[in-house]
Amino acid sequence: MVKQRPLVVLVVEDDQDCRELYIMALERAGFVGHGAATVAEARTILASVKPHVLIADYALPDGTGADLMKLCKAAPPKVCILLTGHRTKNVNATGFHIALRKPIGSEELIAVIKAHGAGR
């Protein structure tokens, strides 16, 4: 039996507590978690890590979730989840697969990842 590699998730969220909570929950669920607080930090991580899943806040200190999608254009993650405190009506215009309205619990977030084909 071949052991499968864990899925890699990049969480881009400027709220440190939320980011750390999501990463901790993802790692407990068997994922490999990486975190960034800004578009610039995410760019640095994306230079060496190709995540299977991107979870991103829309409003970041130095840009938006849409800016992140542009960074991932060459090798887009399998599942891209936008987190927002605003309406989620135009999610397709951002390039994300799904938008979730904040606040969202870590268990619900993991369930969404699995439901969209990135989980085992």
C-alpha cells in the first residue's frame, strides 16, 4: 500500500488568532498547514510551496484575495476558498471556487475542503 502525502493548505488571514486556529485544526485533521498574514507573505510561501488548497480572507492589509488568485494562476490550488465578512454573491469573479461568510468554525472549514474534493 502506497502512503498518500497529506494535502497542503495555505491560509492567508490577517487575524493572527484565526489563522493559527485554522492551521492547528487543519493539522489535527491530517493536512499540512502554512500561514500568511499578507499577500506579500503568501507570495514568499508560494515561491516554494504549491498548496492543494488556498483559504484566503478577501481583505488583506496589502491587497485582496483576488490578488492572491493572480499569484496562483500558473499552478492554481485544487480548491480555493474565500473568507469574507461581506456578501458572497460574486465569488466566481474573484477566481475562488467557494466563498464562506465569516465567522466560520474550523470544523466547518474542514468539511467544506473535503466536500469539494480536496479531502480524503
